[in-house]
Amino acid sequence: MVLARWSAHEIEYLVLSDSALLAESPSGTVTPLLDDRLARVPRASLATHAITDATIRNKEGGFFTAAADRSVAARAVTGTLPRTEVRTLTALTDGATRWVEKFRQGDWADLVTLVRKEGAQALVDRVRALERADTEREFLGRAKAHDDATVVYVEF
């Protein structure tokens, strides 16, 4: 889950679970605003427990997702940024972040450039093509073949 709201002076954000918010500065530096708790779950826990297992979902030492319990939105990563320090925001669900995180087609700055130049649909189309081509599951491993892929791009 990603939320952002802004005024003339500041941008407030909320990031929960496996979505991402990318804040691009006027100089072009891209800062990923992430909830990295899932990435910090020990690999042994992920290997021995299904990702939906109650021992790691919405528990300390695990990760939090509002799909299972809306009250965990209070546990989201939140913050504010000065509005003058942000040129663009790009909000992504985990299916879209695969372009960087799973398929390693570029970094976060490359992703923002792609979305700015070619549009959000171009990113989703590229991810879908990469998913279809990963027949040996080299990149996806045990992850599902397709995941929700949503992209929202805001230019100030």
C-alpha cells in the first residue's frame, strides 16, 4: 500500500508491505521509500513457512500487510518531505517493482526515467514480458508468475 498527499509546502507519505514510493529530486536523484520488513525476514523463516503463515504476517520480526488486517496500517513507514525537494513521485505495487527487484533491468532511477519517457503501461508491459520469458523461474524462483502491477506517476 502506498499513499501520498501534498500541499505547497510538504509531501506526506505512507508505505506498507511490498509496495514502493520513489521520490525524485529536482536534480534527478531518486530516493526509494520502502517498507523493508519483508526483506529482513530471515530466509529460513520464508523457506519453512508459507508467506501467509500467521507466524510471520503482521507480527514483530515478520512483515505487515493491511490485506490481512487493516489495523496494521498504523505500522506503515511514514514521513514527510519538503515539497520543493521533490520533482516527481512514482508509486508502485510489487508486480511493477519486479523490474528492479526481481529482473534487475535497472535501478530505481532507470525505472523513473522509463515511466517518465514511455509511460506507466510501458513498465507494466515490460514486466509482463519478462515474467512470460522466465520459464525456468530463474528470476522469480518460488514467487508467483504474475503479481499485481500498478504504477502511478505524479510530476510537480
